[in-house]
Amino acid sequence: MFCLIADVKIGEATQNRKGLQDALRAIAAAGATIDTEWPLKRILNVGDEATGTTALSDLYNAWKDRPVSIDLNQLWVELGVRMGSRGIEFDSHAPLGSIREAITKPSPRR
């Protein structure tokens, strides 16, 4: 859930110029691997710097020490994801439709 919400927030903050993939690529490029023992703050800062936002740090700080409830039904509506007669349908005119498109479309490496 953290990753989905972070991706949406990064997309909103950058007008879809950046996303969570940009943050993750920067973290890997900085040398972090599954075996790396970095403080979480350092990892989040590298990701935030790569996206030009504070989305990762802000989200972590908001969620770190309290339960979080996400209204997924509302999020799907805002992203333009709905059940149609033939299965899942996308609505590009939804408020966050462009964010969903950026998340779901294959994109070339930046």
C-alpha cells in the first residue's frame, strides 16, 4: 500500500514527470541492495531527491507510528479503475486518470 500511495503522490507532485520507479532506480544506483544496511531515512532521502519531492519521507512520517486506513474503493474511483461488463475498465477522465496511466503504461528507462 505504501508503494501505491507513494507512486500516486510522486506523480501528483511532479505532474507525472516522475514516479516511484525513479526513486527505486536512484536508490539502487546509489548502491543500496537487499544486503545493504542503510538507515531508512537515507533510503527515503535518496528516493525523494531523485523525484524532486518529499513524498516518500512525508508518507513514511505520516504512517510510521499509527495504523493507516486507506479507502481503496475511493482511490480506484479517483484513479479511474472500475469493474465493467467485461472486467476491469480504465477511465482516463477520472481525477487521477493520468496518474494511473503513468503507473500502468510501460515506460522507457529515464
